[in-house]
Amino acid sequence: MNYSIEDLQQLAGFYKSRLLDDTVPFWFPRSFDRDHGGFLLMRDADGSLIDDDKAVWIQGRATWLLSTLYNTVAPRPEWLDGANLGYEFLNRHCFDTDDHMFFHVTRDGRPLRKRRYFFSETFYVIASAAYAQATDNIRAAHLARKVFGDCIAYAAGERPLPAKYTGTRPSKGIGVPMIMINTAQQLRATIGDQRCDEWISRWIEEIERDFVKDDIACVMEQVAPNGDIIDHIDGRTLNPGHAIEGAWFILHEAAHRGNDPHLIKLGCRMLDYMWARGWDEEYGGIFYFRDVYGKPVQEYWQDMKFWWPHNETIIATLLAYLLTGDPKYAGWHRLVHGYAYSKFPDETHGEWFGYLHRDGGVAQPAKGNLFKGPFHLPRQEWYCTHLLDSHLKKNNS
């Protein structure tokens, strides 16, 4: 069943209301750390603090969110004030002497952990770019472009990351090209960079060539360097929500390129494949992990329902529907939207619980930790609001 114009108008109003009246107020301004800078984001269901450490990538995500709200929703001084706290903390405390970023620091910025990947850097790029747009800060724009260049070098293997032991079974993950696509898209949309279009095309080509397996209707999470499937537990493990997130990045690029038919087809194939593998027909919701050949998955949380795959699937199904008009995607959007907004929200204290058992019961109530914070949910509600507003405006003109 298709969505009517009235349905889409109601959805736009729903997402905007949830974003501005529920999701954002749960986090801000109470998470502003005015003593040390940055944000205090590790919070229990009621918003009380459970830990004052700081995950660097979530500091970047929160800075991006506040800057983006300021740039695109309303120029509220408290949002820019918060973005400044995040931007300054990132620059003051979150880079090591080798220019790699930390993953986990104390409240006052002392390093605790560094990872062997560069996702903290990618979120620094989008945070600094959005902050630069909000403030006309020339240094922030310079740093965003400089660290973006570093990320390109890391992704291309031209600059070393902190050492890791790869053993005799080397692999590569879909996370690098897909996150770099979105990093470049955000940079392009805020302050611009002439490298973005070329590299986005390269990363999309890599995903289509090496990770999308049309013969078995699947998007792999990890493959050998030549794109072959690694027939071991780790190599067979799929993350449907992650692949669906990559699908909407590609659909977004299709829209940016004037509804490019090849990219629409690619993004929709990825969504189709991973919906079939990820949707729980018995209880609803998106499984966290699956095995490409239906074998047992190692991780015990493989059948749990995490918050963020549902945010990404809400975006992907809505975007696929608006780009294609295919009622299948409207039906899928209704399913995932209905499941997510009936199971995850905490109607007492606001925001979403992050972790559900397979049957939808809350597994643990924390709203914030090293991996969950103000990003996937507010990004989904913000993106869907603007996507729908743009669609409705175009169809009413």
C-alpha cells in the first residue's frame, strides 16, 4: 500500500516532534560538561549519570548533531554553545601525538584507549565541518579537510594505522567504504571539498564489486581483500542493519545525482537482500547478526534487537519508497517504523532503550554508554523530517 500525501505529512510532523520534543531534550543541555568541555553521555534510563568517561567518536557525533540542528533546523544559541564545547574538547584532548585519535578518554580528557581503526576521525571530520558551517570558523574547516585527507590515506592503505596483527587470514570490512561515503557526503553538504565526488564513486564501486553478492542475494560484512567470502565464523557473519545503513548512503547519493538509476538499483538491491535476511518474521524487528549460510553465529547477542539498525532501516525504507514509488518499501517502512516506535521508546523519561531481547523485552535500560549516544536516533528523525519536507515541497510546487 502506498503512502498518501496526508500520510507523509503526518510522518514528517511525527519525526520532527519526536526529535525536538523528546530525543534532543533527553540529552541536552544536561549533558553539557561545562567543567571540562565535551559531553557527559553515559546515562541511565532516567538520565542520571552512570559513568563520566567519554567515547571520542560519540563526542564527535554529538558535536555534529548540535551543529547540524543549528544549521538546518533553527539557530538556537544553546545548540551552538554545546557544539562549541564538543569541538574544543575534541581538539584539546582527543588526538594522540601521532595524529591518531583516541577512542575512550576520561572526563577531563586523559587517554584510556585507542583503537586500530579511524572511525573517531571520520566523526571528527563531520563534526568540524558542520561546526565550521555554523560559525564560519576557518580553522575548523581547515581541520575537517585535513583529517578527511588523513582518512582517505588510511582507507587507501597509504598511511599506517596503529599496528594490528592480521595473521594469515587478511580481510577487509564494509565499514570503511560505507562510513567514508557518508563522511564525504556530510563534508560536501557543509563546507565542500573537491575530493568528495571522486572518492564517493570509488567507495561505492568497491562495495558493489566486493561486498554485494548477487548470486546469493547478500551483502557481506567482511570479505577477503579480493572480495571472496571467507568461509569461517567471522567471515560468514552478517550485520543486516549495517548493510542497510550502507544502502541508504548509496540511495542518498543517487538522489544527490539526480536520481541516478544505477545507484537506486544498487541501494535497493542491498536493502532487499538484507531485509530478507534480517527481518524477524516471528517477533518483528531486525536481527543483529546472521550467518550467510544459516549456520550458528558465535556472538550470543545475535538475535537481539539493537536500537540503531532500526533507525537505519527506517531511513532506508522511506528513502527507497520516495525514490521508486514501490509500495513494497512503504509496507516495509510501516513495519519497521511501527515495531521501533512501539518497542524502543521510553515514554516515561524520553529517548529510546538501546537493547531488547528477541521478543522485544528490554534487556538493559541504559540510554548512553561507549557505543550509544545522541546519534542514530536523532539523525534518523532529523533526516526523515528533512527528506519528507523536501519531497512534499517538491510535489506541491
